[in-house]
Amino acid sequence: MNTSHATNEVIKPLGMNFRDAMWRKFITYLPYLWLLLFFLAPFIIVLKISFATPIVAQPPFTELFDFDSDISRWWLASWENYQFLTEDNLYWVSYFKSIKVAFISTIICLLIGYPMAYGIARATPIKRNILLMLVILPFWTSFLLRVYAWMGLLGKNGIINSALMHIGIIDSPLQLLYTDMAVYLGIVYTYIPFMILPLYANLEKMDTSLHDAAADLGARPWQVFINITLPLSIPGILAGSLLVFIPAIGEYVIPALLGGLDSLMIGRTLYDEFFVNRDWPLASAVATILLLILVIPIMLFQRSQRDKPQS
């Protein structure tokens, strides 16, 4: 009787440990399952469509798989779409224009966002909460409405032109809308919170005793910033830059509304191929190359994080 009771006492913890281990393993692999379902699987479908041929049908492309034929021909593929991308400069102009706009917008966001994040991190707790609320406040309204608001500000009959003409600075309205400046302004305004928040999270956790020690050793404020603050905030800079650069490079709404027809970015090209030309295979090829371009900065960021010495 005592032996049976002791055996049960041993088996019970073993069963609980097994369930706990399985649960921890499930939680560990859950992000990978999420990536498989919502990233890898859609990407494989888009990749396969990029090798199809456009036809007048619904959906407007040839079959992705042919299981009735020989097993070697199950994966039907045609490289014509990728070959066409190399022959038409329109798509490469769109890529380079998108990369240029996204890069410059990221730099502007960094130059504006870093001082703001630093000021928030050094503010008192009450002021800090208020400032963080003001940074997040634009997200409480529709993204589309905020872009339309800039159209009202930058238009020829908008508030800015009306104010400048009323003051007497200009005699006729300036062309502020449908320009590259308007696109940069819209992207910076929209994505600057994504730069401020990671920088704030990094700067707020920074050990201020390092600044005090450097000041005691005779370092000037700008030397403290260059030698201590800036190097320690690089992870926040990289995270914020990725959060701005990646969505900005594929932006469609802001260039379409603020940049007009002449704002040739890859988001507009994708929209035209999908919904105007109804060439889904070519549009999928464009999207696949865009994804590969976006993967490069992510891989560089992960490599920098992996190579960073552990403290």
C-alpha cells in the first residue's frame, strides 16, 4: 500500500512536468507558427503567381499547379514576368524612387524624432506621460483623414497659402500640393511616432550615472552625447529606422494623394498592375522583388544584434 502510494506521488510530478514542458514548447514555437500561416504561406502563393501567365479569366492567371501531368511538371513556372521587369525601366525607376523617398524620410524622422525622444526621456514622469500621449494621439484618428487634412493645408486654396497671402509674403498661391515635398511631409508626419517610441524606450532605460561620471571627468555635454548617449542608443535608432523605412518604401496612399500622378513609387505601380492592368503575375513579381529588398535591412539589423557584445 505504501509502495503504491509512493509510486503515485512520483508519477504525478512527472506528468505535471511533462505537461509544463509541452506547454512551454508550444509557447516557444507559437511565433514560428504565426509566421508560417500569415507570412510564409501567403508569400509562397504570391511567388507562385509571379511564375504564372496572365489570362482573361477569374482569377486572371493560369493554373498554379498541374497535378494531371507528369510529376516533374507539377510546379508550372514561367520566368517571363521577371524577364519583362529587367527590360522595362519603369519598374526600376519606381524601385529607386521608393528607396530614395523612404531613405530620406527615415533620415528626416531620425533628425526630428531623436531630440523629441531624448526630451521625453528626460522629462518628469507627469510631463513624460503627457508628451507620450501627444505622440500617440494621431493614431486615434483615421490615417486617411489625416492625409486628407494635409491636402486641405497644402492646396492652392488651403490654409497655408491663404495665410501667406493674407500676411503679404506671397502674391499668388504656391504649388505645395502634388510635389515631392508634400510626399516627404506626409510620410514624416505619419511615421515619426514609429521613430520616437523605440528611441524613447532605449533612452529612458539608459544609465544616467555614466553621464554624471563623464561630466565629473571633465567631458563637455556634446562629448557626453557623442561618446556615451549616441553609441548606447544605436539599437533604438536601428529599430526606429526599420519601422519607418519598411512601410514607407511600399507606401501608396500618401504618394497618390499628396504626390499626384507624377509621384511614381512602387506602391502606385503595384496598384496599377493589380487593379488597372489586371496583370496579377507581373504584379506578384514586382511584389516579390520588393519583399527581397525589404528583407535586406532586416537581415542586417538581426546580424548587428547578433554580433553585439553581451553585457
